[in-house]
Amino acid sequence: MNAPTKNRIIAVDAIRGFSLFGILVVNILSFHSPHFMYGGKKSFYETMAANGETVDSNLILTVIDLFFQASFYPLFSLLFGIGLWIMYEKRDSLEANRILLKRMFILMGIGLLHGIFIWYGDILFSYSIIGLIAIRFLQVSIKKLLIWAISLLAVPTILFTLAAYSVREQMVVIYEHEINKATEAYQGIYSEIFQQNLSDWLLMVEPIQLLLTIMTILPMFLFGIIIGRLRLFEEVKKNKQIIRRIVGITFVIAVVFKAGPYLFENKAWLNFIQDSIGGSASAIFYFFALLMLLTSMQKTSILVKLFSSVGRLSLSNYLLQSVIGFWLFYGVGMNLYGTQPLSKLMLFVVIIYFIQLVVSYFYLKKFRIGPFEWLYRSLTYGRVVAFKKK
């Protein structure tokens, strides 16, 4: 393996590891209360502030909205697309398609188990469906890929935003009954948690919601395939000019569509365009900005090693975050559901992610891959793959 390829893998793994931090920042709000799903998030945390919170909750929510919300799942999706292309180009097309199809169905099974039994916010099930679609684009020309990606982002976003504008005064809705019902269930015994989680998961995968997810995430898979085919992540110095141009363009787009809606008193009708266009631009900006930063650092840097360790165990670490969230907040664990101020939730994020950094780093000194990565690969290839280092 030549040096550029090795550096490329380390950099991409490190970006994947960093994206798990951003994902946790957003996901912990869903684990902690039903307001992220049923509305009233701002007023809920303002109430927390009135009860002794020392940090401005609106400031924290704004930071999350601008820099994290709808930015890190798309980043993870872009990396998924790069991974699809890397796996595809290593084999002849028939074998690659067979393996990739098998991987998507296995991921679908993992996502179903995760979503139904642990956390309704699972993204793996959606990724598997989108992955099955993305496989069909692996032989499409780069020009057509770019047209598809931009069209899939732009057309639904324009139509949805125009529709939202027409009913903008009715968009801020808080479902008090559902909030009270979910709060009581998640603070209860496992059978109550399971029933509520299943109900919430079914809402997440109902056809219209799933279609919106596909329209947002599939373009990022396609952008990832384009990046993989152009090898933009392999020789960063050689591609420095085009990468800098992409960073500049996506930064401007992200600022306009992420921060722009805050100029409106009622920005609810702009939420979709903020997430789809602003979030996607943020994800691409983060990818290339981090790529330049990480490749400028020595591959022996402890920070690069820590982030890349988390990234190499991304499936296991993602699922572990759900298990920790389940234990921390639900009634069968610490039962902190709906009781913590935002500042403490962010402290939980830092502690959980720091532990993942350290544990992942030392884990990989003894083991080749993570437990769920091992299961994923073993099922894919129909044999038990090596687990421990020799």
C-alpha cells in the first residue's frame, strides 16, 4: 500500500470518528426528551433555565442548530458513499454488486433491531435502503451523478419550502398529549419503553418521512461516490486548489442557508431548506476542511490516532452511544429522562465521547476490528473473519 493511500484512509477514518461526536450532540437531545420530535424544545429548555440552569439554553440550541443539526448525518452519509466506491472499485462489478447488496441487507437487519428495541432514531435502516439505491449509481458518469445529486437536493427542497411558506403560521405545533405520553413511557418499565419506542420508530419510517430522508441523504451518498471516483481525498496537495474552491463555496452556502433563516421572525417554514441545503453544504465543508487539516498533521499525531480509532470502530461506537443513552435516560437505567439542563447534556456528550476516544485507541492495540464490525464482515463474507491481532 503506497503512502498516499494509507494517509487517505487514516484521514477519512479520523473524519468519520469526528462525525460521531457531532451525531452524539444532536442525538442526545432525542434520548433526553420527546420535544425534539413532538415540538416545544425551546420552551422546554427555557423552563429548565428558570429552574436553575446557569447557561443560556437558547444560545446552546442555536449553536447546535447552526453547527451540528443536519450537518453530521450528511457528513457520515458522504463518508458512506466514499466507502461504497472504495469497495466497488476493488472488485469486478458483479462480485462488488453481490457483496454490496448483501452488506446493505445485513445493515438493514442491524438497523431494524437497533431501531425497534433500543432507539427509534436509528439511521442504519434508512442508510441500508438508500445504499441499495446508491449501488445503482456506481457506474453512472460523474456528470450525471452531479446532476442527480443537485436535483435530488434542490427540487424537493424548493417544492417543500414553497408549500411550507403557504402554511407558515400553522407550522409551530407542540403535541402536548404525545409529549406527556412519551415522557411517562420512557420513564417506565421496559415494556412501556418498547411500545413507545416502536410507535416513534414507525413514525420515523413511515413513507413520507422515509422519502424525505432519502431525498436528503441520497445526494450525500452520490457526492461521496463522486469524491471517491475523483480521488480527491487521496492526494490532497495535488488537488489543493479544487479542494480550497469547494471549501470556499460550501462555506458561503452553509452560512447563507444555515444562518440566513435567523433573519426571519418565524423561521419554521425555512427549517427544511436550512437542513437540506445548509446541512449538506456544511457536511461537504466539514469534510474537505478536516481533510486538509488532518493531512497536514503527522499521521503519528495522537489526535489523528484518537479520532481515526473511533472512526475505524464507527458502527460499534454508534450503537454504543445508543446503549449509553438508553441506560442514562430511560426508566430501566438512571431514569434521567426529561430532567437535565442543556449544559449538563453537553457535558455528558463530552464525557461519553472522550471515553470512546480512549477506549477505541487502546482497544485497537489488541483487536483488528470492533465487535459489530466483526459481525458485519463475518455475515457479509459467510465466514468468521480475524478478530484479534496476532
